Amino acid sequence: MKVLKLSTQLHKWIALVVGLQVLFWVGGGLVMVAIPIETVRSEHRVAEQLPVPLALAALPSLDEISRQAGVAPTQADLHTTPRGPAWTLKPAKGEPVIVSALTGRSFGPLSAVEVSAFAKRAYQGPAEVSGAVLLREAPEETGRTGPLWRVDFADREKTSFYLSPATGEVVTRRSGVWRIFDFFWRLHVMDWNDGEDFNHPLIIITTALTLSIVVSGFILLWIRISRDLKTARASRRAKR
């Protein structure tokens, strides 16, 4: 009986310690499966745009572009942007350099009017732009570094498009829905800093304790059922 009482007390106290986190796991999981991931990513706010063919014959060679940019790239990517064709030149060391594929020089700075027009063109929906601001350092929610333009839309999700200050491309999207999802995700993985680490010691220990509650609960249930069956059989024999 002493062992049973001690086991019951341990079971209750451990359950009390990890119970709140179990609630976060279940509640967070419900939120994450209830909200379509496409809505979280604001994919329904992305306007369909036909790709623009590159007039390769009219563009200077990569050697000429590299010489103009003063970069010896180990990798180079050519793509279309709202400001025209651009090369992304990746040197052996340092950050990639983005230059115009027409001149080999960096694009000039964007104005709020220009970046708002680029964002509106990439946006699907009736909402208008409610603000555009150049951020000197990308917010943590973007998962990026360096400066970015943030363009906000007056829709019910409070959608924000983040654009490259060099090319005017939309590099990521965030919204109130994404922020709610991110909040519950951080609670779910118990990483309140950036929500990236889901193998840290705290979650491993909490999961192990939760498993011990489940296992001990089954053991205690089996002990109680066995005891009740014995009591019932003894009662039937006494009545005979």
C-alpha cells in the first residue's frame, strides 16, 4: 500500500509539473492543424504572374558583367526582377552581390512609391497599401539579415510583404495569421527565442516526464483494477 500511495503521489506531482506544457502541445497542435498552411504562408495573397522571358542575346556576357561589378564569382544566377534582369554573383568569400544584367552595376535605391507599386503588383486582393518602410535590419520574423522593405496591406490578415531593396522582389510574406501560428509553434516546441530548435534538452526532459506519466498511469490503473476485481470476488464469496 505504501508503494501504491507513493507511486500515486509521484504520478500526480509530475502530472502537475508538465500538465501545462501538455496543454500547450495539444492546444498548439489543434491551432496548427486547424489553420491551412497556405493561409499561414499568405499564398492566397500572391498574384499570379507570368514569367518574363530573358532576351539573352541583348545582354552583356557574364564575363563583362563580372568585370563591371568587380566580382570574381564562384556561382552566378540570372533571373528577372521587377527592376529588370539581374545577376546574383556569389564570390568565394563574402556576401552575394546583386547587379543589373544590363549594366553590371548595382541598382539604385528604391523609393516608397516604387516599392509600394511592386508590392501591389505581387499582391492578390482588394486591399490597398497602408504603409511602406525601409528597415535597416530585417525583423526576426523574416528569417533574414540586412535591410528589407516592408509593405503593409489593409486586409483582415494584416498582410506584410518584405521586398529586396536592390531588386524590388518579394522575398517573404508575413501576416497576423502567421504570427499567431508562430506563437503556438514556439509554445509547441518549447523554444521561445526563434522557434527553430526542437531537439533541446528542455523538450526532451519534458517529453520523457510525460511518457513516465502515461506509463505510470497505466500501471496504477492496472493495480487499481486488479484490487477492485479481488475485492469484488471476495465480496461474492462472502455472500455465499
